[in-house]
Amino acid sequence: MSYESLAIILAAIAVGSFFKGAIGIGLPIIAVPTLSTFLGVEHAVVVIIVPTFLTNIWIVWRYRKMAAGVPHLPLSLIAAGIGTAVGTFILAALTDKALLWLLIIWVAAYMVNLLLNPDFKLEGKTARIFSPIIAALAGLSQGSTGIGGPVVATWMHSYRLEAKVYVFAASIMFLAISGTHFFAVAGFGLFTDTGLFTQERFIQGLLAVIPATLFVQIGMWTTPYISKIWFNRLVLAIVCVMEVKMIWQVMGS
């Protein structure tokens, strides 16, 4: 691999990690498309799992005091884990294309709702009833397609949380669903030459942790300086990128 290619890969990881630290989302959605150009899609997805998983742990630990600000968190985490496991082992009956269309419709419906009702907020009895359901949906999406981000990002946005609380909430949900998915799918083939997680890919993932952790921390330092308006705009911008990526993926399949 040339130095130019390596520089592009590092830049993608750095930018994605910065957004991850600043607003809680962005690392896989920015880094994976760039890495896949040089490594292939499967290779890129597997490599980025390691820095994503470990940076989520770092953010959750740093912002652990924010847990009290996330509504119905314990039940939601349990529901997300169960949903991921179910999605991994049972929902193989549904095609990836059908599931992607469901996610596309979900995100589009949320964005339209925001346009029609800019002050929409999930709270009270409605939040208590629907939070575990949405968490399970996020897990199902992650387990069956590997894509849970759009559900988590829009769901946490609907709570209208403060910036640091949002970053914590998104990260701990991603940690729950990606952790369950990781052990359900890749755990038994972690250090084999035939599984998704070969030793080479695992080592590459560990190397990616270095720039990812650095730029996640830089992003976390900038969070207090981002206004509420711009924080929401950045979150919705990343959600729009997710939507476009899913549409592109489903049209190309």
C-alpha cells in the first residue's frame, strides 16, 4: 500500500473518530466507505469493528456520570441486546434489501416528522412504552444487517438530550448492540484464518485504535463548545449521510 493510500485511510479514521467523539456518531459511516476502496468492503467492516468497540468503551467510561440523564436506559440496553441476538440468528429469513428498505423508511419518516413538528420530543408514557421497542428494533437491525446506527441516532435525537448526554447515550447503545453482534457472529472465529476475524485483520483493527482514540478524545474536548443548534444540525447531517448510503446500497444490490 502506498503512503498516499495510507494517509487517506488515516484521514478517514481521524475524521470519523472526531465526529464520534464530538457528537457520538460518525466513525463507521465515514471510515468504512474509504477503507473499503483499498481493502474491500468485508475487510474494512471487520477492521473498523475493533476501534469502534473500544472507543465506545472509552466514551462510556468518560461520560459515565451522564447515565442518569438517559431515559429508561437499563431496560433499553437489555432489549437492544436481545434484539441483536434474535436478529443474528432468526431474521436470516428476511433479505438484506427488505431490511434496508425498512431502515430507509424509518429514517425518512423521522426526518419528515421533524419537518412537520420541529419541537417533537419523545417523553413521558410514550417514551416509557416505545423506548424498549425501539431499542429492540435497533438490535434487530444490527443483528440482521450490521446496520443499527440510523435507529439509534434518530431515537436518541428524539429525546432532545444535552450534547454530552447524547454522546454517552448513543455510545452505550452502540456498545450494547455491537458487542452482542460481535460475540454472536465473530466470537468463535476470532483468531482463525477462515473466519471474518483473521489475525491480520484483528491486528490492523488494533493499530486503527491509536488514531481513533486520539481523535475521539479531541472530538470530546470540542463538544462543550458546540452550540445546541449546531449539535443537532451535525447529528441530522450524519443521519442524512446514513440515509443516502443505505439508498445507494439498496439500489446497487
